[in-house]
Amino acid sequence: MTAERRIPFAGITNFRDLGGYPTAGGGVTRWGIVFRADALHKLTAADLQVFGELGVRTVFDLRSEVERDEFPNPVESLHVPIIGRANAATAPQRSPDMTFDDGETMLRDIYVGALQHSPLLVGTVLRGLADPNRVPAVFHCHGGKDRTGVVAAVLLLALGVDRETVLDDYTETSRHRRVEHQQDSLANMLASGLSPEAAGAVLGTPRWAMAAAVDAIDDVYGGIDSFLTGAARLTADELSALRTQLIEPGPTLPA
């Protein structure tokens, strides 16, 4: 079931296994342990049977309380609401004149902002993934792209996956969650005052926007370990446990 990265559910399109990525030191991320996903409330009855076969023990729901109330998960989940801005006052003024570039810049600001405003919550997810009693696990938001993308990027960097592969994992969403899968999100953004051009950009996966967040981990926080043990408040033992649990070691070479 996990030989292919995307799990082929009927109701959702962006449920993916984070296994199989090479890590520093010759290891590889373990298959079937951590998944990233889009909105689980869209799982069909048949999907839920497949979901059960994955053996998921923990679901980390990264959505807001409003989203959870309107579209509750069909399975028990832990609420870890990742935010990209401190409050509405910090959000840019939406206008029908906003350009495509403005929309991509919004995404950049959300991704970098999540590191600033939600580091403890990012740490909560990674701490849970370090607990052998909580995996297999899945973390998700609505589209499985933005909030989920930030958490996935931090996790993969923590496991020693290289920068370009981390960004490849982010842009992979564009293969599975296309325009026809996002009509509800598009309608909501247009209703909120976003221009069609900017809304189209927000639905995309601009590599440079997530790259800005990856760069901020180095430039602002001093690297992934410093971010995790500093802003995210993981202990060195928890970080070590995370790596032990989620990395399949490479072969030992003869001396």
C-alpha cells in the first residue's frame, strides 16, 4: 500500500507517505510511519476502511477551530492549529487589484510566519512523532499544502533530508491537487475579496515561497537543530528519538 507515495483515496487526493527520502549519513526515511494529507473530512466510507488499514494511531489536525467546527474529522484527532500570522491585523489588505505575484508573496509570508508564530505547535507535532506509541501518524490541514507543507518541511529537514528534496516534496502537491480539486477554496478566497489572479497563485505551490521558509530556518534561527531545540522547544533527547524512530539506517560499510 505504501510502495507508492500517494495513497489513492477517492475523497481526497493529497494523502502521501513521507517514507523513502534519503537522509544525511546514508539512511532513508521509514515508509508507513508518517503521512501528510489534505482534508480528512472528505474521506468516503470506503476510504475510511483503507485508512484503517494504514494503522494510524494519531491524527494531528493543523486547521483552525472554525474549520474543525464546520468540517469535523471522521476520526479522532489532536488539535494543533498552525498559524502563519499573529492576528488578522497583520494580514495584508485584500484587494481586487492584487496580482499573481501578490498571491505568491502571501504564501511566502504565511510559511515564514508559521515559523515565527507557531514554533511550539510545530514542536508539538514532531514531539508526538518521536513517541513510538503515537505512530503511525498523519498531519493534515485543508489542502495538505501550506500548514501541512511547513510542518513537512521542518520534519524532513530535521531528519537530514536535503533542501532540494524537501522543496520537491512541497511542490509534489501540484501533481495531485489540481484546480478542479480546489473549487471550494477558490470560491472562499474570491468571496473574501482576493482577486482571481491572486487566488490562483495562493492555490499553487511556488517553490520560492517554501524556499524562503527553509532559508529562514538557517538565516534567522541558525539551522534546523537550533530552531527545534530553541523556538520549538524540543529537547536533544526528543530530537534524537525522532531521528531514531523515523530513519532507516543505511548499510554499515566494512572498515
